[in-house]
Amino acid sequence: MAYTVIEIAVSDEALSELIVEKLASIGFDGFELHTSGIKAYIPTGQFKAQRLHKAIQAYNKQGAVAVTAIAPLEEKNWNEEWERNFEPVVVENRILIRAPFHAVDGLFDYTLTIEPKMAFGTGHHETTYLMLREMLQLDFGGKKVLDFGCGTGILAMMAAKLGAAAIVAIDNDEWAYRNTPENMEVNEITGIEVRLGTHTAILPHEQFHCILANINRNVILETLPVLRRALLPGGCLLVSGILTTDVAEVETAAQHTGLRAAGTQGKGNWAQITFYAA
């Protein structure tokens, strides 16, 4: 999927999170916050310059905010970036996430080997870390699990290692659709059904004990009714890819579908929420 990256200079740091929240509401789904401003990412097909300028206009007090660059995001071979920069990730001293060229360390309960290519999910991002940390607290034994927006397949594979009996992994990005089975093979994991598509790839009468959704605020809000329907009674929904400033809105929307918030955790500006179905 092609992306456009926008660079925004912000002279008042207090405005940055407000601007990020506004941009998220118009389709931006990736952000980097720096002392000098923001880098924001949006699928190229959704980008409209007029909407961008209208969104930030309200915050542009005395020139405090300015768009400094708009450009297509260079598509990279993430294998090359991985080998050049990657350090293993450790989650709660129990999960080791490594590249194929790193040595295996038997001190950890679980090891995941990831070759990301151009798919999301290496454990480095706060949201992936938060999801993995929460998964360690749950019982996946014999459960049916959906990884919605699977990226590299890291969460689906972790569910398999935690004992899930049946797993479906869905992503609308063809890179992810190809990358997940490759990572399954590297990790010697079978039994994950990988589907290319959106929420429509969830079958009409299909239900799960647990749904993992590390995506973004907009997709979560749009698909909450579908995800709720796909949960078995008493099932859990783990969501991330949202900012801490989005938590209240997501919790309210989830409650309207009959979900109950059971816990929230944060790392940096990012949050993870666990919901349960009645």
C-alpha cells in the first residue's frame, strides 16, 4: 500500500497531541512526534490536501503550525533495514523477538523469529509491545483467535505459542498476506488461516474467543460492531494502535456495542485496551 508522509512544524509542543488526534480523525494512521513537530502518514488514496489544511487551521495561532513537506513515502525493503538496524526485543523478560541472523537464547519462555519485509509488526513499536504484554496475562489454551490487521503475523503466532487451537489472521495489505505465512514457516507454526481482506473477510457466522486488533483509531471505531458480533459470549477484544488521547472515545464506542472495558495500559503516547463481551 502506497503512503504519503506529511511533515508539520509545531512551535508549541503542547499542540502536537491535539493535532495528531485531529489528523487521526481524517484518515492518518501513523505518527512520529519530535520536538520540532510531527511526521504523519496516510494511505495515498485517502490524502486530500484541502482536508489537511482545514484540520490544522484551527491550531495555527500566530504561525505556530506549518506544513513543511508533503511527499510519497519511499517503499523500502524492510529486510535490509532490519539487518542494518535491528536489535532483539524482549517483552516482560518472557518473549524474545529476534531476526533469523540472531542467536537463539533459551532463557526466554517464547521466541518469535520475524522477517518483516514491508509488513508491520516487529515488536519495536509500542503498540505491538503492549499487545504482547497483555496476551501474556490471558489464557489462550484451546481458544479460537482472530488477528485482525495481522501485519507480520506476530500476534497470531504468539497466540499459537500460547496454546490457541484455531487462528485466523486477516490483513488488507498484500505484503502482510504474503509475509505472515513466511514467518509461520520460519517459526515452524502451522494452523493459522491467513486471509486477504478487510472486516468482510470475517465470515458471517464466525465467532472467536479472542480478537486481537492492533490497527488504528479510525478502523477500530468503524469495525467495532463487526468485531463485537464476531466475539463469543465472554470473549475478549484486545485493541491498540490508538493514542492515549483516543482511549475515552474508543471505550465509549465499544460500550455502545455491549463491550465492557476491563483494563488499559500505555507506553509513550500509545495505549492498549482490553474489552470483554457480555
